[in-house]
Amino acid sequence: MFLDLQDRRVLVVGGGAVARRKIEALRAAGARVVVGAPELEPAIAQRVDDGDIEHLAASFDPAWLDDVWLVVAATDDAAVNRAVAAAAESRRLWANVVDDAELSSVQVPSRVERGRLQVAISSGGGAPMLARHLRERLETQLDESLGELAELLTVQRERIRRRWPDIGARRTFFERLLAGPVPQRLRRGDSAGARRAFEQALAETAPVPTGSVALVGAGPGDPGLLTLRGLRVLNEADVILHDRLVSREVLALARRDAELIEVGKKVGGNHDATQSRIHALLVEHARAGKRVVRLKGGDPFVFGRGGEELEVLHAHGIDFEVVPGITAAVACAAYAGVPLTHRDHAQSVRFVTALGRDGGDPIDWPALAQERQTLAFYMGVSGLERVRDRLIAHGRSADTPFALVENGTRARQRVVVGTLAQLPQTAAAHAVQAPALLILGEVAASASVLHWFGPAPLRLEDAPDAAAIPWAA
């Protein structure tokens, strides 16, 4: 939150150097500062003498809080700071206790200021030096002209709203404006040219909003793996249809006022009915003039039914684009330390799904059983006995290494390793759950050596009750 402290009474308890820094920031925000302390350092005392702030020359009294909006405890006495925090809590007043996150109900962030524009960075009081470090980085990245741009848009806000009363048209205007010559001319110091460019942009006729769909790959979960194009499209979307397994961290990158609709397919559900609903929603929202993002885990063209959805959009004459994502096999293998190809072990890699449209067994098992190739199964943890039995029956060695990656690229990632003969037993012993991806081939042995993300890989003998399992030996 940003508080409007202009001409509002704020109490600072403490009269030393820390209190002085807080007083300076509060005065810069327009607050009427009252400082309470038996003694003041010279710089604060001078402010009192100049009539800039008020002084309560005594030890802390809870009655000081009766007519203030905010209180800052900035003493070197822990007992006094606790008393201030307790008194503020009883009055439902926000309180900041310097260097004590637990006692504070509000934190004072590090700030980057460009005129009216402010970027606030907070660690919740837990890591203030990190917040300051990020502020220093942003200071070098955010141009000073942003302050003048913010002032221009503030002054012209009502004109813009009258010119474009519809929020969709207004958003389109801002996108054109901020990508156009106005910011560029301000960066060059050409304020007059920027104002002329603004007037020209305001006078232009906005294009009639037309609906469109962007098919976006969200990657396997780590928001850092989302592409820059994918991030930009998420921030332009009016409606986002997302799969159930798209991570909360990725969804948090979307525009705040976008409508989020979960369209995930549940295990055991009617997938064809769900897919038909997705098709209907895509057409409905695009025809309503909305910018729609169809957000899929991994890559939309790798077992994501992206092709089927584009066929529907094409048939209805709806404009679309595709933003690729990092598919699960590539990402999970990388985060597990498994190279999918290797000159000594694998000259090819196959991405395999368990079932086709009509179920059955569409997999070419003899081809998959050949040596010197890597298999990546997009089938979670279902059918592992079938995979083992079919591959061994068609000639793949029972000693072929595997790596089963659960929650790949996410904070809860686990990697379970072993040999093909032990595959279903090892997965069961460690209770591996979806989402999980199976990597099978000689390269999977690298997970035990090259792992770098998350805990070390687990083997069958690492299971809590492995000794009681007859086949564990």
C-alpha cells in the first residue's frame, strides 16, 4: 500500500540518528511529524526550533497515539519499542518498529522514485539489505524521464478518460502511446516534442478491438522459464484459459484484472468433453473482442492439443498466434542433470505419450526398445509396469537406467532413479505423484552425478520401508 500522509499527524518515538532518517522520509511525504523523546540529537532539535516538527519532551506515553495516523518506534530501547507496538496494536494503528519485523505491523520499503512514479521493494522486514541491493539495481535501470512521463499522464488523465471512456479502447491507447515516440522524446530531453506527440496520439482514432487468441506455453512450472514473449502476452490478456497444472507463480505474472478460467482436465474425467468446452470458450471470448491467452503447461504443441485448438480457431476465422514454451522433457531433464542426448550414449530422443485419441496402445514398442536412444514419457506415474514389461519384452535391457522427475523445476522437485527392472517398485516405494515425467535410457544415470537442483536423487533402497520390501534387494 501507498499511504497518503500529506498533512497527517505521524508519531516518531526516539530522538537519535535512526529517528532522524525516519523523520526526513516522513516529512518528504508531507506528514506532520511529532517526535517523542526525552532528548534529541542536534539535527532533530534544529527541526523543532525551526517549527518543522513538534516535540514531546518526555518518555513514551500511550496517550501520544490518540490523534496520529501512523507510529514509528525508532529507539535503542527494546522495552520502549515493545510498549509502542503494543499500544498501537490496541488502537488498531499501523506501527513500524525499526529493525524488528515481528513487532511491526507495517514495513517501510526501499524506494526508487521518479517523480510521481515510485517503485517500492520490501522483504517484509526480513532482509532489508537485499531490498536495498535491488533498489540500487533498479536505480540504474529506470530512466529519470519516467518521472516526467508520469507527470504528463497525471495531468492529462481526465482528458484521456473522456477521449476513451471504454477501458478496452483506453488500454489500447496507452499501449500505443507507451510504445511510441512520447517516452523516446522525453528520454532525449525533448519535452515540447513529447507533448506534441501526445496530442497527436490523443487525436488518433483507436482501432476497433478485434478478438484474438495467443496459445502460450507456460513451461513446466518455474516462472523463470516463461519466455519474454509469453510474459508480454500475459500482461496484455483480457481472458486467460489455463490448465490445472500451470503454477501459481506463472499465473501471478498475468495482468491483475485479467479474467482467469481454469480448464484443466481431471484424472478420470471426460477429456473430450473438457476439450470441447475449451474450444467453445476460446471462440466465445475472442468473438466478444477479447484478447485471449490459452495458457498451457510446457509447450502447447507437445502433447498439449494445441493443434486441435488452432484448427477450431482457423475454422471460425479467429486471429491467433503461438508462443512456444519449454516442454517438460527438456526442462525436467535439465533440472535433474540429465542430458537428453550424449555422443557416447544417445543419438536420438523420443517424446512419448501413453494414449492416443481412442485409447488402446498406439506405442511402437519395438522401436522404443532399441538401444542408444532416450525415451521421455509424458504419462506421469500411470502404467509404469506396462512400460517396463513391454520394453523388456521387446529387447530393452532390464538394467537400463531411469530417472523419474516429480514436480520438475519447482521447489518440491524430487528425482527417483534406478533401473528399468525396478521402475514400478521404486516409484511406489517413494509414492511418486503426478506431475511426473519419466526419462529412460543410458543418459538417465547422469542424474546421480550431475544433479544440481533440489535434493539428491532417491533410489529404491532409500525408501523408508525398503528393508521390508521383498524385491528391494
